[in-house]
Amino acid sequence: MPKKLTIDSLSSEIATLNELLTSARQSNDFVGEMQIEHRIDELSNKLKALKEKTLEDNSASVALFFGGQPVLGSKGIAAEFAGTALEQFQNLIAKVFANNEVGDLGERGKVPFKSHSELMVTGLARGSFGFVLDEMSEQMQLESSQLSHVIDKAALLLRDSAAQDDAVFESILEELEPRTLIALRDLFLNLDSSKATIRVVENNLDFTLDGPSIHRAKIRTEATSIEEKTTEVEGTLVGFLPEHRKFELADNAGKLLYGSATKEAVEQFTKATDIVIGNKCLIRASVKTVAPLNRPPREVVRLLEFLRFGD
């Protein structure tokens, strides 16, 4: 279970007990007062230990709460909706994980490293009807796992897709690849058509998307198109920032290309024995044309690999 969710639950229970303690003191219920004080001390120590804990399992964990038409308070949720929504969220995680590992995905075919991104339902979350999804690992993670960072990124994609400001949504499009956009679109379409809401809690992130937010994200993801092509470009390498994975290249026609670089391209650059800045090179690049809602299309270039250094 996400640490934040546990902390919030303990804090809420302590607050309720403090109200009961005040009531017990006002009614001179000494036995009840002692019992409540003991329980408050017990939970407070547990909360303090949880906040101060440094050696803990940092495996990925996220809680998804659903509300709206498919949900009957905290009693139940429509099985078909829940199954589809969880599958779509897992699909989004798989696409983001694969994109982090191999870069842009192909239009079709199996998603690479899909088994590495699988989460398991480990419990039901209190409050409105929710599910706790955890990474199952045989070893304790002393540092945040790779899948934990992927869930962070996927959660931010959900939040920013539904932001009121169009510029927030457009800012994520440069890093978004087509199959991840489709995964977002499918999830928002299901939530919107089902008249459902969603709350996401993981690590330090906690946000809720209501009906209007979900509808806004659905409209945006449906109206946005991302087209990709891979091409070879010959030109002069003007600049390269390995730590930021950014490059700048002037092609033979004088057009300046600027964008991100893959891990492989960074490794090739750092291993190059000759000075390559200011010299000719041949690269393989992904050129992505992004067309947001009511905005002119723009190109996003990603350096996939160096094919040749020098003439």
C-alpha cells in the first residue's frame, strides 16, 4: 500500500479518536478516556515510526479510488467497469515502462518488457471503492524501484492530460509516443462514458479527476494525433549535452535540428575517441509530428543512434 495512504489513514483515525477523547472527558467516562488515550498513543507511535522509517520496502505501489455511476459508495463497484479500468491502467503502465527502456515503440506488435511492469491487486482501499496495486518482488527494495518511477510518470500523464490549462497538456506531448497516447485515450474514454471519477494515490502524489476533468482529457486525447517516422540525417553536430540527453545538429541543407537523445546515443557519444562536436556525423532519428487540439502541428526530433562519426 502507498505510504502516503497509510499515513493519511492513521492521521484520520487519530483525529477521530481525539474527538471521542474530548467527549469522554466531558462525560467523565474515565475508563473510556484511558482506553482511547492508550489507542491514540499506540497509533501515534506507529505513525511516527512510519514517517521516520528509512529502511523500508520501496517497491512500486499505487491506490486507485473510483466514484460516480459505477460505484455504490464503499459497498461495491460494477465488475465489468472495474476490470476494464484496471486493465487499461496496467496497459498505460506497460507502455510507459517500455518507452523508458527502448524509446519509441512500434505501431504494432508486443510491448517490450511487459512482464516487468505487471502490478497485482493486493487489497481494497477504504473510502470510496478502491484497489491497491503493488509490485510483487521477492526482495526488499531499499531504493525506489524502476517501476515506482514509471508509476510516477504515468500518474503525472493522467493528471496533466486533465489540467485546466491547455499548455500543461501540450507540454507532455513531446515525450509522449503514439501507443501511450492511445492507452491514455482508452482509459479516459471508459471513465467518461461510464460517468466515473478517479483518485490516484502513490508516493507523495494524491489527486482526483472529477467528471469535467475526465471529459476534458477525453476530448484532448481524442483530438490529438501523433505521427512518427524514422529517418537518417547527415550533418554537423553543433552541440550535445550527455547529462541532459539533448543534441543540436545542422543538416547538410542548413536546417537546425534540436531534441532529445536515447541512452544508446549518449553512450555512443561518450565512447567516441575523436572530437565529434563541430564535425560531420550520420544519425538515425525519430521525427514525431504532434498535432494538439486547435493548435498547429509541430515536429519533435529524437536522436536514436549515431550511424557514423566523421565524413
